Amino acid sequence: MLNLPENFQTYSEARQQGFIRMKELKEKGKKVVGTFCTYTPTEMILAAGAVPVGLCGVSDEPIPFAEKSLPKNLCPLIKSSYGFAVSDTCPYFYFSDMILAETTCDGKKKMYEMMGEMKYTHVMQLPPGRSGIMALESWHSEMLRLKNVMSQQLEVEITDEDLRRAIRLKNRERKAMLNFFEIGRLKPSPLSGYELSTVIDTNSFIFDTEEKISILENRTAELRQDYEDNFKTKPSRPRILITGCPTGGVREKIIRQIEELGADIVGFENCCGPRAQKDLVDESKDPCLALAEKYLRVNCSVMSPNPARIEAMEEMLEDYSVDGVIEVILQACHTFAIESDRVKKFVTKKNHLPYLCLETDYSQADTGQINTRISAFLEILA
């Protein structure tokens, strides 16, 4: 069984409680900016005095609404995100004064065109790669453009000092998140992967950054004490690293099941993990340039070439004492699907570790098949 704290909140519970907080903030006149991706510079939103909120996109419930306009053979994350918006069933989309999006894949950027017909949607044009000065110059110009657009749209002035304050605050949050992630290095880990991914996702429904930091620091301290008191002498179960696509929409049928079937998920090399948190924004530089440099370093498969992802994975395999790697590919996510061959070779040929690739969507239709494959994979590690 999963080791969860007594006051643990599921994603759905936290999301519902966040509705009330968001309504109260709107009644007080707060501006809200809806976001989707780890490439989003939330410092810019905070500097504008607005509240960033992650928009709904991890359920199969609104997908039928999306499929009235979008192709059926499209990534479930894209269909879910659009379905929530078009069906008006995501209060966070409803409360948002604007949407801040990014061109991380062809499907998303075309979907954003349609979303823009419902609500003002600003799309940051992410460069396709990171090599060369032109990539940084392009992304820097997008930061400057965003600053101007957000100032106009939210009717505020964003100063460099506002940005510096936001950068310092977010850097503190990143440090707290990294310390929380690194509990997974303990052997055996007192932190389940299910709790880890849930806490990180539900934190987006807490709109006070200081409160987020406090929650993370307190839970990290509790877990370290729990390790000393209860886990230090326990035998370790197989230690799994999750890589690939975001796993919020498959948390129950994959993340929970892996641990229910007898393994420990000790780390996430995906958007749910330290990928976007592992380095800080340089507080000594021009803030827009520093933001551009930091967010261009996110190791997503949309970048070409993308060797930094493999380098980060190699570091995690060692630091987290990984016994096996499970890659999650969402249906029709072409960039991660193509990179999976390289990841498999890296894991199995270079590191001589077992590797399993699960391609899936948000439905429950393949739950039995996935359980069978996970069970067989864990038998190899036993």
C-alpha cells in the first residue's frame, strides 16, 4: 500500500478547494493568468501582481467536447485542455483574465488559435533548439514582448525591480521543490511517487507562493524525520525512475499502480519532476535576459537537438539509485515517442538497466493491459 500522510489531498480535492480560493481572489480584484507549461515564465505573472494558475488538462471527461473540433488521433493532454475550455467546465479558465501559452508542439499551437477565440491567449514563440546565439536572442525578445503584452492586457506597469522580486521569490520556491524531490534519494524512500507528483501538481492551486514554500519545507522536514524513525532500516523495494510525457492524467492507472504492485517511484525525469526546477534564475543579470536563459534550459523533447535530457537522466539514475526506468508516452506525442528509442538505448545499452515504455491516453480502456505489463516488468527487478 502507498505511504500517504493523514491529511493527504487528492488532485481532485485540491483542485476543488482551489476554486473557492480563486473566487475570493477575483472578488478582491486580483488578475489571473492561466498557464499550461513549464516553459511559462511565472515570474512575469507575479511581477505584474497577478496570480498564475495551471489550467485543467488531466482528465478524459471533457475530451468528447474537444473531439467535436479537434482530431481524435491527437494528444489527450491537448484534447483535455481544449475540452475543459470549450465546455466551460474549468473554473480556472473561466476566472483567467488571459492565457499564457507557448509553441511546444504543433498540436498545442494550433489548438491555442482556437482557444484564442474564447479568451485572449498570448502565445510565446519558443525556438526549436537551444544552440547558437539566435535561439537565446529569439527567446529574449519573446520575454520582452510578453512584458509589453502583459502590461497592456492587465493594465499594469512591470518594472525591473518587480521582476527581480519575483525572481527571488520563485528561486526560493525552486529550492524548496528541489529539497522535496531529493527525498527520493533516500533508500528506501519515505516519499511515494504518487504523493510526490500529487503535491507538485496540487501546489498550482495554492496561490500564495510563501504558503507553497512553507508547505514544501514542512513536508520535507516530516519526511526526513519519518525516514530516520521508520524507514532507515526497512528493506528497499525496486526503485523506478519515470521519464517521458507529463503523467498527471495517468496518475491513477500508472503511477499509483506501479507502487501498488510493489515498487517505489523515486524520481520523475519529466515535467512533474526537477526538470524545470534544477537551476535558478540568475539574480545578478538583467531580469528578462536571465529569464530567457533559464527557461531555455528546460530539457523537453521539443528541443532539437536535445542531449541535455540524456545528461540529466544519467545524473538522476546515479543520484536516485535507480533499478529500472519506465517511460510514459501519451498517444500522438511525436517528439517524446521519437526520443524514446534513444532513451531505451541509453538506459539498456549504456546503463544496463531494465526499461519499459508505456504508450497510453487518459481513458481506462488499457488499464488491464498496463497492469499486466508493469507486473511483468517488476518481476524482472525482484
